[in-house]
Amino acid sequence: MGDMDCSCQKIARSDSIHHMSHSQGQPELPPLPASANEEPSGLYQTIMSHSFYPPLMQRTSWTLAAPFKEQHHHRGPSDSIANNYSLMAQDLKLKDLLKVYQPATINVPRDRTGQGLPSSANKSSSEPIRKKTKFSSRNKENSTRINLAFKTSIFSPMKKEGKPSLTFPGSRPMSPEQQLDVMLQQEMEMESKEKKPSESDLERYNYYLTNGIHKDMIAPEEGEVMVRISNLISNTLLTSPFLEPLMVVLVQEKENDYYSSLMKSIVDYILMDPMERKRLFIESIPRLFPQRVIRAPVPWHSVYRSAKKWNEEHLHTVNPMMLRLKELWFAEFRDLRFVRTAEILAGKLPLQPQEYWDVIQKHCLEAHQTLLNKWIPTCAQLFTSRKEYWVHFAPKSNYDSCRNIEEYFASVASFMSLQLRELVIKSLEDLVSLFMIHEDGNDFKEPYQEMKFFIPQLIMIKLEVSEPIIVFNPSFDGCWELIRDSFLEIIKNSNGIPKVESVLFPELKGYNLILETVNAEEKLFSDFLSQTFKVFQNNQVGPRKYLNVYKMYDDLLDNTAEQNIAAFLKENHDIDDFVMKINAIKKRRNEIASMHITVPLAMFCLDATALNYDLCERAQNLKEHLIQFQVDVNRDTNTSICNQYSHIADKVSEVPANTKELVFLIEFLKKSSDVTVFKLRRQLRDASERLEFLMDYADLPHEDIKLNSTLFLWPDQIEDIFENSRNLLLHKRDQAEMDLIKRYRESLGLFWK
């Protein structure tokens, strides 16, 4: 058999099956060239997949669910049945099984009770001896061993007939502690022998659990199973239309559990073969949780009687008052909660942080008052009206012990504490479920789309500017503190509930009369907080990511835009440049104004009203800065032009005192009318463009309006002044000329004399 296996291995090493089942974790085929445009063939993809994960089951076989290792044995369908996974039976053949169990077909007469076997038995037993040469040495040993065992099982009762059976005294049963020690020792020995699975083992083991076996390889579950399950359920529940979706989910879950459990069992059974573990590169698999069954010691009669007597005197759980308390709680207080999450969800959402805190405090206080003013007095009234159930525990005289009555009310307090604890736990669970609605988080693909977050949010967070960044108000630390305080508020209001004996016996003093409840230091409470904190962390991603929308407006926050405007104003620009700059700022302001005011993000809703308003104001200030610059330039320029006109008018209106002044005024008038006025008119054109710009973007004060009116009246006024001055100067010149002629003539007359 070993030689045949070796030859098979030598032949198989050149076959593709060898590469599929003996992979070393690297692809056996070279990668496709980068220039190939079409997808790899199915064969290439299959071999690449098998090189990383060798197949567990045969793809094609005579029978379903045939392991891959069976390909090396070359068995027929009949030989493959029942030995697919067993290591001990993997070398057995159908013909071997027939020969091994052939002596079992001997017919022994019922009325014959001799110690020997009939001749037919000897004859039939000699037949397999003649055919033993057909088997290998291993099969000979197996068949011989089985035949001897069979003969021993037949002859032994006949030989021992009539001999008295020996009875040995039974060993004393081990105590539960001893049994547990033995089991723990065995588990430690097994754990020391087995290697701990690595990450690769776990990954490959999980792969074969999910992908190693197809559903069509497993026999479907019998329909009678569902029938038997349905027989255990009330017809009212089965026919309820409200429970129909749940029924579908449970049936699907049952089917998935059936297939997954069978797949796991098959994979675990195959991996019992060391060769398969080596082929599949799985050195070790996870150990199952140990099942420990402890046999309880048999109680003796005296122990039983003493325990029964003790229970009758000290076990108060079965007292009728406990049932009355349970019925009262179930009838009137089973729906009581410290936080009524249904009302919160049905109310107006989202809530401002202070509104959320006020609602939590209000609900908790109302529940506390209900317990204090209704539950405890009602329980006390029950004890008052049902004294026959507990009054016999009270001492008969002042000298009797109060131990029994104290134990009784201690049991009552424990029972009521459990009810109060149940109320607190359910309230905490409801509060956790309120946040678990948003357990998927609020991450989103940019750009943000509001319709993806249609579930009402819980808490409103404001976006505000804290130069040079945008901050959340309240911060996420503050939000978590608010959420954590809401859990602590439940614990706080569950404290201070008195025990019922404090109402029945107001004179009691000296020991704790407060019902115990959930402590904030318990792991249960910390688990609830941890679960909520995970949801809280998942809902921090969206708000932080949404701030990327405001990245393009960072220059408005860090004063970069204001610095750019200052640099722009230091340069010389035309009015058109100012118009373009102002329109760009106006466009940005409109973009900011059109952004979302409220941003729904699962658990939180961002209020961006203040942020958008602040950014709009910053953009508006930049725009007004540019406009004010032009207003100032226009005022200064217009004042300068008006001053020049006024200076010219004053100068040309002067009356010359002598010829020198007359000549100077004539030249000044000529220069002003021919040169200066034209320069001023060019400045007037610029002023008119500025005025047109200011009329579109600015609200001019009355002084600037008056100045602009005066400016544009000067060109006509200066012409009239020029005309009057010109006439005056001409008259003065003529007069000066006449005086000059007169003096000249007088000088000539003196000369001729």
C-alpha cells in the first residue's frame, strides 16, 4: 500500500492537481502581461485561487461532499460512503468489510446449548481462511483480530455459564470540587499538547468554514423539523400577521444555523487528518469551549431533612407576599421607565443640549416620584392587608429574637431591589437603544447630500468661529459629558427609594433602609457606556468631515482676505478692477448665504446659522472696505478739483492794480482756459465714472452728494467767469494802452518843444 502511494505521488507531481493541493502559498502561474486587455480565463483564476486556498472538497465526484483527499484513493462510489472523513476507515474496502463480518451470519439453533460450535460453523469459518491470501499483511492482522474478537464474544457466555458473577464495591463518588479539578487538569494537559492557532490559521480556517463547502453538497434539513418546532408554538403566535416578518427571519436563521453547523462539523472532521492540515496550511484550529458536567453528590436523608427544615424557616422566596409584589409590579409598573425614549422620538427633534438635559431630568424625576409616592405606599398597603402571610415571623414577646422577621424583610428588600434594578437596567437599555439608532455613524461621501440622513437627529450642535478655526458648541467632549450625565442621572434618581419596612415601622432606626440598585461602578453600567461611546465615536466623523465645506473660506477666518484687500488698495486700479473685485466678493457672500443652515448628520444636527452669518459679515466688510475706499478717493479728488476751480475763479476775478499784474492775469487766464480746464475736465470724466460706480454700490452721505453737484456745476460756471474776466482784462488793457499812448504823446510834445 505504501509503494502504491509513493508511485501515485510521483505520478501526481507532474499533474495540475498536485499544484492545486500542494501549494506553498505562492501563485504557480506567472502573472499576465500588463498589455493584456481582456480578463484572465476562468481556468487561470481557478488555479490562482487554489494556489492560495487549496480546495477542501472535490468539485466533481460520484457522491456529494467528497473530500479532496479522496482523489488519491481511487475508490468507487460504494467504497466512498461512510469513510470520507474517518482516519481509521479510510483504507477499508467494501469486499474487506464483507469478509470481516461474514462469521456473523452463522445460524446457531436456539435449542442447542453445547459449548462447541456446530459443524456448519467450522465449515463457514474455514472459508475466509482460504481467501486471506488476497489481502495485504495489514488486512490479515485486522481480519484476524476481528475474528478472534468475534469468537470470544460468542464463546465466552457459554464457557462462563453457571459461574457466579463477582460484584465489587462501588467507589465513593468524587465531590464536585474534585471532579472540577480533574476536568481542569485534563483541559490543561490538552491545551499544553495543542498549539495555539496563529492569525494565518484563523484566517484560513474561517475561509474554509465560509467557502470550503457549498450548500448543494449538504443534505437539506428535513421538513419534519419545522413541523415539530411549530407544534411547540402557540397557533396564536404562528397566525399573527404582526409576527410574520419575525417568523420569516427566524426560519432563515434556523436554516443558516443548520448549514453553518454542518459545514463546521465537516471542516473540523476533515482537519483531524494531519495530512489534510499540512496540505491546507492549517497547523491548529481554535479549541471549543470545554463542556463540564459535574455529577452532584447524593444527599443523605439527614442532610435532606435539615435542608428542608432550614428552607421552611429561612427561604422566603416562595412566600405568597412575593407573588403579590410581583403581580403588583407587573400590573402597574412594568412599563415605567426613568427615560421615556418613545416620547423623545415622538417629540420635536433635534433638541438643543440644554433642552435634552431638561427632558432627561424631567423624566427621571417623574419616575423617582412615582416610585416614592406610589410604588412603596402600595407595597406597604399590601403588607398591611395581608398580615397573615408574614406576621407569624414577628417575635411573640419582647424577649424573643427578631431574627426571623429581619430575614423575611431582608428577603423582601432583596426582591424589591431586584425589581428596582430591573427598572434601572431596562431604562439604561432604552437609553442605549436611543443612540443605537445611529450606530452606523454619519460618515458620507462628498459632496454632502441631506436626503441620506432622514432619521430624526437627537442633539443640535452649533458651528461657531473661534479665529482662525471653526469650533463646535458644545464640543464633542461636552456632548459626551452630556450623554454620560444622562446615564448617571438614571442611577442618581434610582437611589433614595426606601424599603417597605421603613413605611410599616417608622420607628425603625440603626441600619440601612434604602433599596439597593445599580451602582455606577458596576461593569454592567460601564458596558452600557462603552456601547454608547462606540456609537458616539462613529458619529463624530460626519461633523468633522462637513467642515471641509468651509475650507474655501479659510481666508475669511484667518484675515488673509483682509490682507489681500489691503494689498489690492495699495496698488493703482481702474474702476473696472474694483467692480470685478466687489462682484467676486458678492458672489462668495451669496454662496455662503445659500449654504445649509441645519445639517442633519445621524445622531447630531449641525446648526450653521451663526457661522454662515459671521462669514457673510466678513465678506460684506471686505466689500464695504473697497466701496469706502472709493468713497474716500472720490471725496478727496472732488474736493481737490473744486478747490482748483475755486482758485482759478478767484484768481481771474482779481482786478489788476498795474500793468504787470494785468499782464500776469492775462497769461493766467489764457493758460487756465486753454490748459488747466481741459485737465480738470479729464478728471471730471474719472469723477463721473467713480460717481456711477458709487451710485451702484454705495449710499453717499448728503455732504458727498452736495460736493458732487458742486463739482459738475463748475465747468459751466468757470466759463462764465472766464468770459467776464476776459472782458474785464480787455477793458483794462485798452485803458492801459490809452494811458500809455497819452503819456507817449506828452513825452513827444516835450521833446519837440
